[in-house]
Amino acid sequence: MSAPAHRYLSLGAGVQSSCLLLLAVRGEIPTFDAAVFADTGWEPTAVYAHLRRLERLAATAGIPVVRVSAGNIRADALDPAHRFASMPLFTLGPGGERGMARRQCTSEYKIRPIKVEVRRRLGYPHPTRVPAGVVAEMAIGISVDEIGRARDADVAYMRNVFPLLDLGWRRGDCLAYLTEHSLSDTPRSACVGCPYRTDTEWARLRQDDPAGWDDAVAFDAAIRHGSARANAAGHPLRGQFFLHRQRIPLDEVTLRPRQQEQPDAPGCGPWTCPHPESPPETAHGAAGAAQSEVRD
Ligand code: SF4
């Protein structure tokens, strides 16, 4: 297999991918042609501030940080004219059945725009066929403690590589390295209203980012009765959607953050989400409680 002529970083802007960028900037791993950040448009302000800091850092080593986007996940979810790329919402059926909506958002808002960008940079934008042997290397920030999440790319024109696994680094090694270089406050990257947040993370959002919390509360209320597009098309949700696992309005939840300091759950990187991916769009208003539902 020939060596890839293109080498990119999947920059989720969380601990591991920020660490990879820093390693490349400092010349400790081979550099990248670009670091690609897939922007859902709904990251916390701390993540965007961190990203601007990474952009300045990367520029010192001539690595462009490229932001790609498939739209604003929050606005799209509430837009009756937009297909609903289902978020992993908690569902409550009319008879009290508990479930979860299928997760399609990571694929739609993160993986897809990165693939579009890689194809463009390879010179074969969709729908042009990428010739066999034309391959871009995509570095993904998975550390040794997350090795089970390392996967091959699902397209022939990308080859996933895992520099942290090659180094034998764990998340703690990444944190120590970031701390050594004044990036100890690297935030967890995930949408403001991502239902995968723990109570500790919800409580932190409420305390540290009141505008973000209010935004999530408003979104939670707005999606209660399902996808705007499906409702507009006359397919109401048989049940309710919620952002919080307790399946009550977010601003009514009694949050129970853990008392001891715990490491954050992994953020939502394009290829590093710890939660299972779901198959493509399922029928709206399917049997059960929710549009695109799976069991909790
Ligand atoms: S952070 Fe959550 S809502 Fe946002 S893309 Fe990832 S899984 Fe979906």
C-alpha cells in the first residue's frame, strides 16, 4: 500500500485530539496538512474559545485548522423544512415506555462534512469516484484506555491512524502533556444540548454557562412533541422527547452531580463517540413511543 500523500487530523477539540495537534505543533509526531473541525454550530462557548486558541497554536507550525459544517444542529432540528437527523433524545411513550431516539447526528453533522472536505482536498469531490490507491490518512485521537473504539475507516479513500495508540498514551498522559503546555483547561467537546451529558456536566453548564443552559432548556421544551418536520407533515410523535434521562423538563430536573471530582466522559468526536451509532433514518411515527426509537 502506498504512503498517503495527504495527512489530516480529525480535531474534535477535546483532550485527545487537542493533544495530537499539540504533539504535531511541537514536532513530536509527523505534521498534518490540516486539522479538520466539524462544527455542529452548537458547541459551548468554552469549546469555541479553545478552538480559537488551537487555531493560533496550529498556525505557528503552519497547520491550518479548517472548520467544516453540515449546518446548525439546533436550528435544523427545529426547522419544519429540514430533515431531522435524530439526536439521542430520551423518549417516553404514551403508556410510559422508556426509550431513546436513534443517534444519527454524529454521522450527519461530523463525519459527513469531514468526508466532503477530504474528498475535495484529494481532488475528487462527490460524486466523482475516488480512484483506487488515492488515500488520505486521518489521525484520530483515541488513547490506550479507549482502544476498543479504534476502527478502520468505512471508505477506501481514508485510512484511520491512531498516533496516541502508537505512543502508548492514556488520557491521563494527554492531560499531563496539555497541562505542561498551558492547556489544562481543555473543555469537553459536545453539543450544548447533547442528551449524553451526565448530571455533573449539566450542573457545570448551568453554573458556568447560564446562556447555554437557558438555550438547552428552551430546546428541550421545543422538541417535546417531536421533530418539527414530522409534525408539520402530520406525523405527530406518539410520546415525548426529553434531553434528560429522567424524562422530565430539563429545568425541573433535580441534578445530582457527583461529589468527587471525576474525569469527564469522552466528548463527541466524529469517530470517537462512546455511544452506539444507529442505522439510517427510520420511519417517522413508527410503532412505539418515538420517531426513530431504540430501547434505552
Ligand atoms: S454531541 Fe451529542 S447531539 Fe451533538 S452530534 Fe454528538 S451525539 Fe449528537
